[in-house]
Amino acid sequence: MPATESARTNILVVDDDADMLRLLSMRLTAAGYRVTAVGSAEAALNQLDIEQPQLVLSDVQLPGRDGLALFDLVRARHPALPVILLTAHGTIPDAVEATARGVFTYLTKPFDGKALLDKIAQALSLSAPTAAVVPKGGHDESWRDEIVSRSARMAEVLAEAKMVAQSDASVLMLGDSGTGKELLARAIHKASSRAKKPFVAVNCGAIPEALLESELFGHMRGAFTDAVTNHKGLFQTADGGTLLLDEIGDMPLALQVKLLRVLQERAVRPLGSSQSIPVDVRILSATHRDLEVAMAAKEFREDLYYRLNVVTLTLPPLGERREDIALLAQHFLQTLATKYSKRLSGFAPEALKALTTAAWPGNVRQLHNVVEQVCALSTTPLVPLALVQRALRQPAIEVLPYAEAKRKFEREYLINLLKLTDGNAADAARLADRNRTEFYRLMQKHELTPGLFKGESAASGETVAEPRQG
């Protein structure tokens, strides 16, 4: 299947030489890559805030911040993102030092085109091991097809998830309830060598302590009153595959000890049995709790924490990936329209704005619930604002036009300074680091006069009446 434009590997190319930028773009595009070309480190950092590429290719000599400074900032923000530097002969020592600090490699100008493509392929194969078997033109993204996202934050989490999937390292997934930790666990399983084996999930906080041990490790007939048959536990069910221990922070301490023994011995002993059964299981765990706080309170074992937390992946709340809200809402609407046998085409613009500006304490799970409610009740192809407001039952975040938000901030800033200085415009101008002429012009723009604030003192604790807006 040909890769779509969005599925193609994106390379961020940084060079202040327009001709070199054009040449690199042509070569990489011809090789099947998607290229984002910028002329400075600042532009590259801005682009990283918008969309995370799979690789950064940068010249060392750049105006302002150079390529080495850019690398340091990229490494701080995105530790797993590979960086290749292009260097002139005079900057080779710097490039060599950079490789010791973590740059994937460097190439000297003029460079061989094939050598460049080979280095890029090597870097991508290390950062995303499955890339080597993907047809030219893009990566196979089927492993994460249940996760709908275009945000840079989620792209980084998914890139790390794909890398760790190639190992058997235990992964601890952190995030608020409803952020999609189980979906991420399923994606890791699908991207791993265990993909054809079972994926089993258990919510450790939803099963009573008396039953959880039996569910995890199994029991023999007669082990307790209701044990009328032998029962194979979830560890045995997941043998060869992956076991997700969801809400691991809610597991009772007594069971934490037994779980630790299973992880150490790689064998389970069913209740009522005198023999252990070897198991080969990859452990993923998830929680919304702060386990470090739980350890300090002696509610979670430190030795178990370090056994489970070989790699940590943290999912952002929906409020920190708002660019995904409309995408998710439309995806859920299409899926649920089929479920309810309805012809729904989308959301009215005002309804979509209400969704994207709402506070989502329940995260993606809450968004799904809201969309399901409006889908069930909608009588028109376009979901109206009234239905969304009814389903949300909470105030939306105020989103002002930029000019209005700037005006509001500016006016409140001036008022606070004039309150603080008791109406002394010269002192207020100094605090604002502006000359008096400019400060008076700003006051005039917002119809403020120093006299309105004379005699008031912020230090006295007296309230100051805000001046009437014109």
C-alpha cells in the first residue's frame, strides 16, 4: 500500500544557505522523505513545537544559535530524536566533540549524496527499528492505529513507545485517568516481537484483594471454598505475550510481595499448588497515582517500583494536546454513527469550538462519552452547539481573539502598575522598563489617568476601584 503524505518520514533540514537547503530538500524528497526546510536554529525550534520530525539534519554554522547549540536544545526536549550535523573543515573538531555528546554522526562538506542517505537510514533504523522493513516512502503505522493524534507531545511519546517495544523492558505508563494508557500498552504489544501472542489486561484496583491473587496467579481445585475447578491465572494466559497491570498503584501490599517474587523467578505458583509454573511474560504497568509519594507513605514497595519502572512513558492530559480534540471528536463521531445507525456528518462550528475549549478532567474517555451522548441524541446530520453544551455540563475556557486578549492584558498590566506606584506614572514607567512618553501614550490608549490612582496604596491593603472603561 503506498504511503500517504502524512505517513512519510519527516526530516527537519536546517541550513542558512538557500542553495544548500534547496539541494538537500530535492535529494531527500527524491529518496521518499518528507522535508521541512528552515534557515535558522530559531525557526527549527519553532517547527519542533508544531510537529516533531523523525530526524534533524543541520549545518553547524548557523546565524545566531549554531548547530551545536541547536543540538543541545533538541536533546533536552527530545532525547530520542537523532541529529546529524553537516560541517565545514574548520568546524570538524566541534562536530567530533558533538558526537561524543550524542549527535548521531556528522558529514563534512562537500558530502557524497549516497553517504548522506546511508547515514540517515542508519539513524532512522536505530530510532525506529521497524523502519528497515517498511517499503520506501514511509513507516508502517498499523501498530498505533487505535491512537488518533497529531500533537507533537503524543508524537514524542509514540516514538519512545515504538523504540521500547523492540525490547522486553518493563514499562511504567503514567498519566491521568482517561488519557489512553491501555491503548498505548496495546500499541506497544502490537509493535513488539510478541504481537502474535496474547495481550492480557487486568485492572488491579477493580478486583477485590481476595480474588486478585487468584486472577493473577491461578488456583487449584479445592484451594478455597468456591474453587471447584483448576483455574489458569492471567500470567499463564499471557504466556509468550504481554500482561498489562493497570492501576498498579492500587495493588495491596501483600500482593505486591507475591508479584515481585513472580517477576524475579519468572514463574507462578497457583493457590493450593506446591509447584511453580514457568512463564514468559512482558510486563507493562499503568497508574494515575504518584508512586513516589506512595512509596514515601509505605503504600508501594520500592523494590517492585524499580522492577516495573525500567522505562517510563507519560501520557499528557487532553488539555495539553488540544490540537487532537477536533480530530478525536470527528473520529469518535464516525465510529459511533455506525453503532447508532445514524447519518452524522460532523459538528457545527460553534459546537466544535465548545469541544476544543472545554476543560477535560476526564480526558479522552470523557470526550468519547460526550460524543456518544450527542450522537445518540442528535436529530440532524450536523451536531448542534446546544447538544454539546448539554453533554459538557461545564463552563468552557474563555478564548479571546488575539487583539482583544492583548488589549485586556495590557490594560490590566497598566492598572496594576499604577496601583502599585500610587498613581506615579514616572515610577510605573520605570517598572515597566518604558520611557514616560510611551507610558503616557499607553495610558491614553486605555483612557487611564494617574489621578484615578492617587492616594491609593497597594501596601495598605485598601481596595482600589478600577477606572471605568470608556
